[in-house]
Amino acid sequence: MNSVSPSAAQYVGGVMQDELVESRRPQSLERQGSFGPRPPQTQDSNREASGEPDEMDKLKAKLMSAWNNVKYGWTVKSKTSFNKVSPVTVLGHSYLLNSEDEVERFGLAFVSRIWLTYRREFPQLEGSTWTTDCGWGCMLRSGQMLLAQGLLVHLMPRDWVWPDAQQLTDVDFEVFRPRSPARAGGVPIPSFGSPRGSNTPEKSLQSEQATKCSQKKRPESVKDRQAEPIHHRLVTWFGDQPPAPFGVHQLVEIGKSSGKKAGDWYGPSIVAHILRKAVAKTSAVHNLAVYVAQDCTVYKEDVVHICDQSLNQTPPDSSSNDWKSVIILVPVRLGGEALNPSYIECVKNILKLDCCIGIIGGKPKHSLYFIGFQDEQLLYLDPHYCQPVVDISQVNFSLESFHCSSPKKMPFNRMDPSCTIGFYAKNKKDFESLCSAVSVALSSSKEKYPIFTFVEGRGQDYGLEGHSSNHSGTPAHILPPGGKLGRSNNRRNSDEFVFL
């Protein structure tokens, strides 16, 4: 099918409180379990056990799909402002938007990220009537974007830029110096794509100026163009077809072992484990492992155990250089019912690291993929835009709907405390550097206890050999504002862990 161009797409800003009909929410949110709504209890237990939807379920799914396709299929025009005084940080790179060259560099870096959104009209998910993930799959999509960034770093040339991104970055803009420290002016950048239907004399002049500017653009890298077949192949892995190793069909299927099903909400912690299982299951990606931290702790020997392939040799060969690259996912909670402001500086320092591949979380009931910040605002990619499915089986299918040209920001204080942070290490040396750099970033927190820690040894040395991928306990050492967390609050916060 034809894809929808994201160049004109501005996100719908509505929250997701009404995305599931009330009949599928038998309990209040405060009383539901740690990983989203529990499956509704029906009278026909045999049918439920078989996983076959009844006629009422089919009707509900059709009505919900129709409503969500309308809700997330239209756009609202809005502008995002960036000031020229403070740097914009995007996954370890900094851009000071005080010149055309810097704005262009920032635009190319942003547009080159993989953007994965709601899709409709894909093959029916097994055991359900769903042919869209509109209204319930936003955390899965955010997780896909996190994994896609890790794969970009793993497979593509260093500082790779999508060659066709330059076609989406010709836009006129104005630069303002902040009027006061309290309220900054900005660089209005509603989109990096050229407005459509712009045929006024003023717009024509702007278009002519943009054309002249494009002639001075960054020369296309030969390595970037040569890497395009890999770029295409990487996107196919996230296609909305049952065989795609990281597509919604596979992720939902993997989630069933944790009690999740199509139509449920997923939290950042359980999505981390689903991604780990998906990478371990596929043969499409080579020389890559995913490690998920346990109880906000990265056990270094556990990482070594899954990465050092010489340990699997008999006898172990210590001189071997066989080391798998690794994506490290750390589910954390940055406060109680709201984000603890003491952790904001720490989150900024983490996003400044080259090894960081982003954060999945969002605001309450609204999952987002965070890739950077400017001042006190986070920069993110939003999956809440419904597009038709793309037939990835076609040769040279369009990549345009998998890249976003509209950067969006939101204040740190609106960030939900439940999130998963991602890192990537190419080799053993990079892993050691990662441990050191991240530890320094974690030490910037004003709290007594860090967001998470690196520990020598293995999890089984600390009695965690029975650790389940469905573990939902709230880390005891992550404190809300005020530093007090009673037993009852601990339980309540655990129950609220995934409602993004």
C-alpha cells in the first residue's frame, strides 16, 4: 500500500485515557496489576482458554479500531520552537542552533532516526480480531524505535545520515535570541519538510531561497548511500507482517508468555524483556545480544556471560576476541507518582552520552520515545499517528513514512517516572567505557541513591537465579520527592508502573 508522508504529519496531542472502551476495563486503574489491565473474565471460560474471540469481542474490536483510526489518523498543525542560545542534545550529539549549518545538522540527525507509529490494515493478529494497534500499541512502537536505534548504531557507519533526509529539510526559519532567562524565544521549526500547497509570492521566494541553500548542503557521504540496502533491510525487520522478527505480530506473540495479548497495554519494563526475547529468537541479526537489568542493577558478569563467546568454547579461550555487541536495557522508576525533579539533571547527562540509544516512557497513559533535550524540555518521537501499513515485501518500498520531519518537545516535569533506558556497546572496550561513563552520569543525581547501579559479579550471586522476565517489583531504592516511601505507597506505585 501507499505510505503516508510524514512531512505534513503533526501529532495528535490527546491522552490515551479513553482508548480502550469501558467494557474492557472491569477494574479501576488503581486496582489493576503491575503490567496493565488484567484480561476480562467472561462466562465462557472454555472459549477464553482457547484464545478464540467471541462475536461480542469481534464487534468491540471493530468499533474500537474504527474509532482509533479516526482519532489518530488526522493531524493538528503546531510549531515547535528551539532557542539559539542553549544547545540541543540528541543521543550524545550537541547542536547550537545559531547558524544555518547547525540547524541543518540537527535536522538531518533528527530525520534520520527510525520513526515507528500506529499502523492499520495489517494482517490480523493471531488469536484476535485486531488489524491495527491504534489505541493500545504505543509502548510496543516506542520499544521498536529504541531497538531500531540500537540496530542503526550496530549496523550502519558511524554518524550515519539518511541520504534522502536532505529532501525533507529545506525549510525557511527565523532565529531569535531569548528575550529573558524566564521565557525563551526560539527557532520556529514546525517541520523539516517543505509546506505543501505553498504558492504565494512570499512562499515562492522562500522556496527559491531554500533551493539556493540546498546547493550548499552537506555533501552526500558515499558510505551513507552504500549503506541504504542495510537501512531498507533494517526497516523490514519492523514491518507489520507476521514473519518480521521485530514487528508487532512477533512482539505480541512473545508477550503472550507474560500474560499479555493484543489489545492490552504494555509497560516499559515488560517491553524491555519482549525485545530481549525477540533478538534472541531471530537469526536475522548477528553478533548482538540484549541484556535487561534486574532490580535497577546491571550485573557486569552477566553481561560478560552473554557477550564473551569464548566462554562457550571447550576449554574457554581467554585469548579469543569473540565478543557480541550488546544493548543494555534498564527499567527504572524515577520517583513515586510523579517524576522526582532531583533526577532531571541525571537524565540529561545520560542523554548526552554517545552510548545512550534513548529512553522509552512518556507521560501518563501516553508512551513516547525520548532522544534528547534542550533546557528543561525533552525531545521525542511520538508513535501516536496512524498510518496505512506498508508492504515491505516490495523491492524499494518507500521509507518516507518511517522517518519523521517534525520534532516535538515536552517539559521534563510531565514525564512519567516509569521508563526504560537503553545503551549500546560495540565491544568489550566499549562496554567498560560505558560502565565508567554512565556511572559518572548517575553520580550527578541529587538523591542519595542513584537511578541504577553497576555491580561486579552475577545476579545469581545475589539470590536472583529465579528472576522472572515478568518481574514487576518496584525498586526499593528509588525514592519519590521527599525521600519517604512507605510500604503501602510502594505497592501502589508498583501497580501504577506501566500506565503510560
